[in-house]
Amino acid sequence: MIYRMLALNIDGTLLNNGRLNKDTKEAIDYVQSKGIHVTLITGRTFPSAKRVAKALKIDNPLVTHQGAYIGKQMGKPLYVNKIHEDITYELVKFLEELNCQLRVVQDKMAIMNRIKLTGSLREKVLYNRESSFIYSTHYTDSLSEYLFEDPSSALKIEAKFNSESEMSDAIKAIKGMYHEVDCIVTGAGRMDIVKRGVSKLRGLLYVCERAGITRDQVVMVGANHDDKDLLDCCGLGIAMGNAPLEVKHAADWITRSDKQNGVAYAVKELFRKQQPIEFLRKMNVIKS
């Protein structure tokens, strides 16, 4: 099989303790030099993903906000799909009664409620890290009151619960009340709420169609719960060594962990024997 696209998640995949290492950068340079289309598929905000893409010299459309925002530039999306402002308000009003931490993510900023959760300080810092350093966040005691005074749509709503059971109950209730949205589990006690039909997988397929690449020509590397569908759907799904067991079960191959430069290892092992795309075109191995 000739692979023409490399799709990468960010958290738990590209980054090691929040940083890109030299081996990973060199691996992405290497694969792009062969004419492979590289993109990022992430639940992160566009500004955050764009920062990583810039460091890796990736200049292709990025799938961000769980697939709700796809583009190359902020403010110039190729595709955007938001939760209507009325549904955003109703969901926030409902979730506030469940005592969970909420973050309403919009185009240029996010709104977050002040609430004390159980768990380590490190977990809380990780949950807020992106907003603290990259994405402007406004904190408020009551998100519903804020949205009542200033109604707005959302690219997604992030929720952090104290327990898996609380999150499970919330998902069941939301599915029963709102057909306009989908709930995506992103980790232990964490979920993203997006507009119905929005997903990383649909975002990837959108990018593939624009690039003239079929999904069996895509290599996907991921580590999180919301990467499972992509690993199963693509031509080759690679799970990181640090991925949960259920994510590994959805993959075709398991590489090393993020702390062991898993992305760099997988990329070099997979693409070292594949000829550059331009050469394959000249040899009529691929037609476009």
C-alpha cells in the first residue's frame, strides 16, 4: 500500500510533557520531504493546533475542536459547525446542576466556570493548560447567567466530572433531551459536546476529499479515546504505546510511547521504504 497522508493527534501523541522533541520534528520533516500530506486531527482549539503545526512546518488544513473547525487560518475556516446559541445556553444550564467544570469554546475565546473539583492539582493544571497559555479564557461564577446576558454559539462545550458514573448519567440525559448534539468521551470523566454530525473522523474525511486522497491511503497516529474511530477507519491505524487498551485494540499497529518518541519511530519505520510521491507519479504508480 502507498500512503499519501499522515494524520496525527497532538496530546499523548506528538507532545511529550507538552513539548515537541527534536526527533519528532525531524521525522515530520522527513515524511513531508517525500511529498506526504501531513495534518493534525485534534480536540484542541485552532490557535493551539496552529502553534504546533507551525513548529512542525505543516501548512495544510487542520481538523480542530473535534472537527467543528477546519482550516489553515484563524477566521478563515474551510468548514465550521457550531452549537446554536439557544442549545448552548440550555446545555450549560443543565450541566451546571451536575456540579461539573465547564468550558464553552468559541471562535476567539472560551468561557469557564469557577468550581472546585476533586483530584490532583496536576490534573487541574493540565485541564486548564491550553487556555492559560494559548487561548483567551474568561472565568465566571455562573456560565448560564453570562450566556443569558450575552448569547453565543459554541464550537464545543467541554465538561469535567468528578466520576465516570456522573458523566455516564449526563450523557444519557443529554442524548434523551437534545438530538442537536453529540457527546464525545475524551478521557476519564471528560467529554466534549459538539453539534450533531461533528467528529474528528468526519473532519479527516473532509480533508481527504479536498486533497484527493482516499482513506485507505491515510496513516493515523493517536492515543486518546476519541481517536478510536479514526484508527479503525484509516488505511493504517497506529496507537501510541501510552494509549488506553481499548484504543490499542482499534489499531493495526502499536508504536512506542510518547516518552519514547513513538511518532518518530513509527514514521521512520513506515515511510523509509516508500518512494517520494512525485517519483511514484512519474512512474505512473499513482495517477494524481
